[in-house]
Amino acid sequence: MVYLLYNFILLLSSLFLVPYYLVHGLRYGKSRRGIRERLGYFTAEFQSKVQGRRIIWLHAVSVGETRAAIPLIRELRKDYPDFLILVSNVTETGHSIACEVPGIDHCIFFPFDFSWTVRKVFQLIAPELVIIVETEIWPNFTRQAKRLGIPLILVNGRLSDRSYPRYRFARFLLRPVLDCFAAFCMQSQTDAERIVSLGVECAKVENTGNMKFDHELKNHSDDVVAQRKDSYRIPEQAAVIVAGSTHDGEEQLLLESFQRISQRVSRELRLVIIPRHPERKKEVLNLFRGTGLQGRLRTELKTDDALLNGDEVLVVDTLGEVLDFYSIADIVFVGGSFVPIGGHNLLEASLLAKPVLFGQHVHNFKEISKKLVRAGAGVKVNGLQEFEDQCVLMLNDPARCQAMGEAGRALIVENSGATARTMRHIRAAIG
């Protein structure tokens, strides 16, 4: 009954879902490959690659989940060198990031959750294990895996304050879906208790911790930082605020704040804005009108261009360079937190020993944000005035920035180990 209701709703939504992906692809110049794979149609080359191979299929919906899974992919590659590691994504940006991750053999788009589509894809791929990152649960997909005897493991699982009440409300519908999983590796004790409250057996659940703490720490020499600043046409002596993963409604605020901050610090200052979705670059550039500032696109920089002056802001319209830009930052601000998105990965700045600021909307990173604040590695700012005051305080005290960055690195080391705990469940499932 549950699946009949779900399939009926899914069929109705497909009247809008499929046209959306087609229009989205045309709008942003994406290939039609995504829509074909979502419907279960793959190239002959892909079919030949997976034929007869032992496969681990890892699904990461978008950018954040893909990056979170990197430590796990590294361990899977080490422990299972003969397996083909396949990664699926829902979003175009997540797919682009996954294609650049070492250790992944092939990347595909996750199929629409029609029963006939997932059946067709499973018949082709026939994985020995399916790993779902965070909380991406599709009823027909999970049921088909269960029917075929393919173990499913949820890793880095979480149930946010916002999503948990919805899951609780629909737990009677979720119960048969959750029963399809062999194990739940959750980010925190709160997440573990919440998944159990939805009807999952305690024996299947472990608080393994957050794999985001298991990323390799990054060290960049002064020479490398200077070279990067030069390639981005940023003066070597200038302090830099890098705003990563920004959303609509945040860039305008940052431009306004940048001008006021510049007047209150004694150092030259530059701003780098990295929109979460690079296709928004024209929209972001339009925000500069009437501000007295000018925007330069990362893709248009040339080695013989003049250095950015104090009235110019660099807008990054590429993927995969976030950590490179964080490496030249004096302060990192993580977007999706001034607006009610829920925040993005707050730990990436700490990997590079950089202090991190974020707004009040961090419900997707509730535990991490608290840890950063307690460790003295990050500051939660409630509004623009606090953001500006913190930036001024830190930029006028470089030693404070350095101490916050080192505190962040220490926090990462202290909380590492989630990947190793998760791998125990994977080894048990594969046998």
C-alpha cells in the first residue's frame, strides 16, 4: 500500500520533474546525457565497463555529500582495489565535482525513482553494495536493492532539526523503506537516536561520527600562497576575505559590508565571492550596479591583467577551486548561512588553518558549528553588524586569525576516525 501511494505521487510529479530537467539543461547549456541516465539509458561504453565487474555503488546527492565522501572513497580504493567504484549524483554541480575525485572509476546521474527505471539500472550495474551518503532515501530504489539481496548502508547519516519532524510525521510510511538498510552510520548520537525513533532496530545503528573530520589537512607554503594570489591577480600584501558557497540574498550583503569593512581596517583588503552555483555569475555581476564596485570573473582572468584594485571583487565562476581560494584567505565566510539554506561545509576552512565565520542559519551543520565555536575556531554572527565587527577585529589582529585557524586544525584531528568506524560496516556487508 505504501509503495502504491508513493508510485502514484511520483507519477504525478514526473509530469513536472522530467520537463524541469530538460529546461534546466537547455538553460545552462548542459548535455542531454543527464536526462538519459536518469531514465536508465547508458552508453555502450559504460555498459561494457560495468559488465562482469565487482561494483560498489556510492550515491551522493550533490556537492556537499560528494566532498564528505572523499575520505571513504579513499579507503574503499585502498581496501578494494579490484572493485569498480561507481558514484551517482542528482545535481550537475555534484556530478562535476565527483568527476574530479581520485579513486572514482565512473560517475553517473542517479536514476529517477520509477520502479521500472531502478529495476533496469540494477540489472545493468548489479552492485555488491550500495552506500548512501547522508540522508538520501528513495523508496523504489531501496526496495529493489532489498529484493536483489544487495546490502544498503547509510553513511554519515543525519536528521536535521528541520527535517526530523517531517520524518516523524511520516514514520509509518518510512518504516518499510528503512527496513531495507543493513546499517546506519550516523554523524552524532542525536542523529542515531532520531533514526531509532523512526523504527530502525538499535542493532543496525551506530554513532560513527562525521566523516568531514577525516579529510586530509592541507599545508601550503608562503610561496604557494603568493603564486596563487598572483594567478588570481590579487596583490600579495592584501588581506583577503573569501566568501564560499554563497546564495541569492547573500552577495548583495557582502558587497555592502566589504566597503564598510575596508574603511575600518589598516590593511589593503580584497573580497572573493564563490557562488554555490556558478551559473549564477551574471546574476551576481548585476548586483555591482550602483555600488561603486566592479566584478571580475575568475574565468576571464589573464596572467598579464592588472592586479585587482580596492574597488574590484573577484567572482569565482568555476568548480573545484574552493580550497585553493581558501588557502589565500585571511578570513573565510561560509554562505548559505545568512539566508535559510542551512549552511555548507564549515570545516573546509579549518583544513587550511583559516578562521571561519558563518551566519545564524546553520541547521545542516548544527553539531559542527557548535564545536567550532567552542574550540575558538569559528564565530557565529547574527547579522551584518556582527559580521563586519568580527572581520575588523580579526583583520586588525593577524595573530588572532592564526590562533583560530590552528584551533580548527586541532578540532579536526580530535574528532577524526568516522571513516574507519564506517569501514567496519562496509567490510561486514561485502564479506
